[in-house]
Amino acid sequence: LFAGPVDFVKGVVAMSGLPPDNRIEVCFAGRSNVGKSSLINALTGRKTLARASNTPGRTQEINYFALGEARYLVDLPGYGYAKAPVAVVAKWQALLKSYLAGRVTLRRAFVLIDARHGVKEVDDEILTLLDRSAVTFQAVLTKTDKISRAELDRVTDQVRGALAKHPAAFPELIVTSSEKGEGIETLRAVIAALE
Ligand code: GDP
């Protein structure tokens, strides 16, 4: 699945722009700067696939990448950037809601959580939206190379506690570091196993 080229398909700004729903897909969500571009690049083995420094607040797109012949990897815009204009945030939230509730081929959302910060209120809002949209989601801890083993244990507990309140949460956390390549194979295997 990840062996061949992973091609950019299109950037989508409205539901009408979504590609045909003839493949299953997974999406990636997370606060701005959580390490989403780095993780997607590590997953796909490319350095420049996902832009590593999205300019927060510019026109936000849902980016589609083809994974093999039968899947899409979907990169959702980062959320929670404090300085994003209100109108941009509102438009993005509306698109996100429509996408999550309406995309029948969406099999799982991966919600990235910065291992230094744990689940923040703005993350919890997205988790609630995923519950309401009946989209199974799995939490992915990012940047774990930046913290100690003890801190990792602590944040893991915090995240598990937060997930327990969400019926759509998949219980297993995926612990990653794009920098060290940790957890990347695990994440690939999870995506490959989805049907
Ligand atoms: P995005 O805004 O969520 O796409 O985040 P980026 O992938 O652009 O990463 C934000 C910052 O975190 C950049 O400076 C990255 O180099 C850094 N970063 C991302 N992943 C890791 C990681 O696994 N370990 C470390 N140490 N830094 C990371």
C-alpha cells in the first residue's frame, strides 16, 4: 500500500469538490503544528508530499492523496490556530461537519495529539464532532521523542481518560515520532487492515 508512489489527487474546498466515493479513505486531523504534515510525509516516505509548514489562516483545503488503487489518505486542515480569522474558522467547521457526517467511504479518523500537550479542549470538540458523526477515530500521539518515558506514561493516561468519554473512540493509542520513525509501521498496518 505504501510501497508505490503516493500521488496528490486534489485539494477540496467544498463538498461538491470531493472525489468520487469509489475508494475507502482515512483522514488525519489535529491542531495546527501538531506534526501532521511530518507524520503524513513519514507514512508515505516522501519529504514534500504534505506541506510541512501550512500558513495558518489561509484558504484551507481538504487534501486527497491516493494510497494504492483502492484507498485515499485525506489530510484535513489543522484546527485551533488562535489567530485564524473568524470567517475562515466558520467556513472550515461547516466543511468539516459536512465531510465527517456525509462521507460514507470514510473508515477511520486519526486524531493527532501532541505528546507534550495531551488532549486540549479544542481537540475534545473535534472528538465530540466525530462521536456525533459516528466516525470511529483513533488517537495518535506525535513528537514522543520530545518527552521522557515518565511524561509519556502521564500523557498516555490523560489521553486514555479523555478517550473514555467518547463512544466513537478506538481504544488503542498509536505512539509515534516522525523524527525517529517510531510507530510509523504500526500506523501503516492499521490503515492497511481497514476494509
Ligand atoms: P502540522 O502543522 O501539524 O502539519 O505540523 P508539522 O508537521 O509542520 O510540524 C510542526 C513542527 O513540529 C515542525 O517544526 C516539525 O519539524 C516538528 N515535528 C513534527 N513531528 C515531529 C517529531 O516527531 N519530533 C520532533 N522532535 N519534532 C517534530
